[in-house]
Amino acid sequence: MSAGFDAGAGEPPLLEVENLRTTFSTEAGELVAVDGVDFSVEDGETVCVVGESGSGKTVATESITRLVDTPPGTITGSTRYRGRDLQVMSADELRSVRGNNIAHIFQNPQEAMNHCFTVGWQIVEALQAHQNVPDEEARERAVDLLDRVGIANASSRFDDYPHEFSGGQKQRAMIAMALVGNPDLLIADEPTTALDVTVQGQILELLNDLQEEYGMGILLVTHDLGVVAQVADRIVVMYAGKVMERGDVYDIFERPAHPYTQALMRCLPGKGEDTRGIPGSLPDPTTPPDGCRFAGRCEHAIGECEIGDQPDETSVDTDHAVSCVYYQQGYDTATVRDETLETDTGDERGASDD
């Protein structure tokens, strides 16, 4: 986890996502992948977007820099980088931001890399796509980047092909490629997927070290709450395209407020007794239900949970908000609290509204 962040007074956030909605035209009708999502990232901060597969995490982050193909996709809302809305930028303006200011690490390095070209060549290509750098200088910088991300004998590995790299080495090479423009924001989509625990820890430590070196903000997509606990400053919990809960890492882990967040926590080893996972399945994104998207799987759901739109976010504590009717005026929050998951911090957070 980063040591903290220091946003300048009155300056816009590094990234501000507001009312982001991404849909896809399909033969079955309009598929709603992301539906009115808001979050922000400050300089030097790590924000983790969590939720089970199919929650819309990847689509949300790829929509930020308009990586979603349109058509069939349609993106509405705003995604502002230092106050500049990426959704209304021209293609040339957006191209200058991608890579230089905002870089992506994609989910599967095995598929993200071109196996017909050497690893070094691909890093040089990424570098020269953004900067006018002579070949020899570009090679030197690529070798330096490989060395900085922990590739041993970087100079000799420059001419190796992706199939000659292990899974962890490929991921390190992808991180090197993302750093060619010294970005302010790194969007990392499941960067530790399919890696063993030891290599996963090394990658997370590498990202933390690079964040401190470059001062980057990191937006990390993951379904692994163990990873989140190690690196996050703030957490955004998504389910079926909606935000269920948001807060700093201590709020979410010590006092999870939404029944969905609690269900995720109960799946963690040592956090609960639920070894079966969460009963039921995500709603059909082509016919999203009324009310709270999680109501169909929630043991506390009442009639009010299944009408209207997703409940408005309600403040639980400073910088901790939840989208659940039980936190609105007139409802008893004690109904949805799970004290077995809570850490006693001696305060009154989570007390009933009645």
C-alpha cells in the first residue's frame, strides 16, 4: 500500500469518473455492462475495483480511455484526466494521453504480447509510438526498463521471444511496456492472475516500488481480496455494473456495510465459514432487474429493494458510502450488519439510524 497521496488544494483529481455507462448492442438486445459508475483516483494513490467475474470491472476501466470498440459498444458519462474529459477528446488528443499519461496493463500477458516479435522489439515499438527516440537510444531505454522491473540479464533477454519468458517474466515485461511514457496513472487489470503466490507477491511489491519511484496513481482491477488488502488505499466494490460500496481499505475490511461486500468477505480464508461461495448468480445484463442489483441473492432483501433504481449511496462514515436501502432514513442498519466480520475500533460506525 502506498504511503499516501497529496492532492493539491483546488486541483482536479488525477482521474475522475462520473456516471460512466457502457452498453453493447447484441442479438439478444442491449447489454448493460457498466451502469452509472463514479469513482476517482488521486496522485500516488492505489484504488482497487473489486467484485466477482462479470461485475463490469474490466469494461469500466477500458471505457476510461475508450478502448471499448464503438460499435458495438456505447460509452456515456465522463472520464476526466486532470480535468480534461477523455470522452470528448479527438482521436489524436486521446492517443497522446494513452501511454504517455495513462497506461494499461492488460489481464493476460500471454495474449497481450505478440509472439512473432521479440520482447525488446515490442517495448521499443511502444516507446517510439509515443516519443521520437532514435533506435539505439530506444534500445538502451528498453533494456533499462526490463532491468528496473526485475528481468535478470536484461540486455541478453532483450532479443528473446515471449515464449522464452515465464508467466511472471511476461507480466514484468508488460509492466515495462506500460512505463515507457512515465505515466501518471497505471490501470492494471488483474495483473497477478494465473501467477503462483510467490510470483504474485513479487509483482505486487514491484508495483508498489514503481509507484513510489514514479509517483503514479494506480487503478487496480481484481477479484482477489487478499491482493486488495496488501495494496489498496481505497476500494470500490462493483456488482452487475453498479457500485455497491466504497471506502478506504480499513472501512471495507473492518466494517463491510453492504450485504454483497460482506458475502465477499465471508469467502476469505479466516474471515468466515462460507466455503460455498455466494449462492445464486449475477443477473442477466440484457435485462437488469429493478432496484438493487444484488437483491435476488440477498438474504435481507425486502420489497423496497426490488423497485426503482439502485439505492442512492448513503454515507456510513467519512469517505465510506454504501448503496443499500437499510442505510437510508427509517431503516435499521443493524439488520444487515454482520458483527462476525467487524473489527472493534471503539467507535459508533454502523449504528442504527432509528
